[in-house]
Amino acid sequence: MVAEAGGAVMGGTAPEDPWRPIPPEEGGSAPLYLALAGRVAAAVERGVLRPGEALPPERVLATRTGLSRTTVRKAVEELASRGLVASRHGSGTFVAARINQPLARLSSFSEDMAARGAEPGQTWVEQVIRLPSAEEVVALALPAGRRVASFVRIRRADGEPLAVERAVVPADCIPDPALVTGSLYAVLEARGHAPARALQLLRAAAATAADARLLGIAPGSPVMCTVRHGYREDGSAVEFTRSTYRGDRYDFVAEMRRIPSPP
């Protein structure tokens, strides 16, 4: 027998095939769309369905599972609400891939996505020179009257919204916000203001209504909020960035080493 992608086996239906027919009793008292969603979620967890793998079209799913297209559609919507699949306009629905960001490396979102083979992108919300808030004055140690370049955007990977990023830098570092079309760090580096180190605070939170709208998730959904203070080689502050990451799509990974106690 020859295995097909997704766990099916030519010449028969393997037990792990998530698209095998669903008998009415499989869902018990629960709706059948939840039975299908649960089966697909289990297949993703076991690696039968891999990140980036396309789901069959709705019509094909209905035929293979023996369910109505309405039931299949509700199952896919349930999976999307759990962050397990994502739809790409004009391309179909795919198993979602979680993003792991190592905390030991100082890099931009664009650099992180490019390193993973994903296409970084953004939808701009704000690119302006403005007066700083009191919090930004303290974070960047700005003298009185200094302005900041402010960048607010939805950060995307392969078109999917993953984070809302609100970054400010001293205006003399980037006097024209339009210079930033992709990586903020690339522009800072080109102008001689690259961050050499950063301090980053992480905390779990619930998505505000404003961030939820920008990220396409429900208000109150789990998110990870970060606050980053970036510093140049001479120790002067150059970046103050507050970001909100989707909790269902993004992981932060830290490597820790145990330091032996002195004898």
C-alpha cells in the first residue's frame, strides 16, 4: 500500500485518516461538526496533518466524511477559532503553523519571518512624526521638545495577521517615517542607529476590542503582550516597542542554563 499525504492510504482508509466517513454515533450527543473538528485537531496534534498542509475543498470534505457542506463549514470555522487552521484568500484553508521566537536573539519581526521561510508583511495603521507621550519620553530618555517617529502596523506572515506592533524611535534617527517599508531594524542599521541589545517584558493578557479587530480574533482572546526597550552600542535608548501577539499562533522560547552553586 502507498500512503497519501494527510494519512490516507491508497487502496483503503487508514484508521488515522481524518477524512474518513463519520457515523452519526461518533459525535454522541455533541453536534457532528464538533466530531469532525475534534478528529482534525487530533490529527494535527499527532502530526498526521502538518503545518502548511492544505485541507481538501469543502465539497470534497463533505463527500469523504458523509457530512453536509454546512456541517463541514462549521467544523472548519471551529478549527479556525481554535487557531488550528487559517484561510488564505483565493488559495484555500491550511493547517496553521505556530511561530516560535527565541528570546536570546535580538531581531525584527521581518527577520524572524524570513528566517522561517514565511513572507513578512504589514498593514500600516500609522507612520507619523509626533510629540511623545509621557511614557515614551521616559522610555527613550528624550530631552524636552524632542519628537518621535511612530510606527503602528499589523504584522503578517504569508498574509495572516499575527501581531499589532506599536514602535517609536527618536525622530532624529528616522526623520522620515516613510523610509520604513519593511524592517524597522534594517532602516535603523542603515542610518547608524542599530540596536545592539534590548530588554523585553512579556505578559499574558486578553485582547482588547481594538487589537482583536486588527488581528481578526474575538475580544478577550488570549494574547501575549511585549514591551521592548532597545539600546545602541553606547547605551543610549533608540527603540520603544509595544506589541500584541496572537496567543494561538505565537510562542516565545527561552533557553535557560543552571548555574552551579558555589562549593
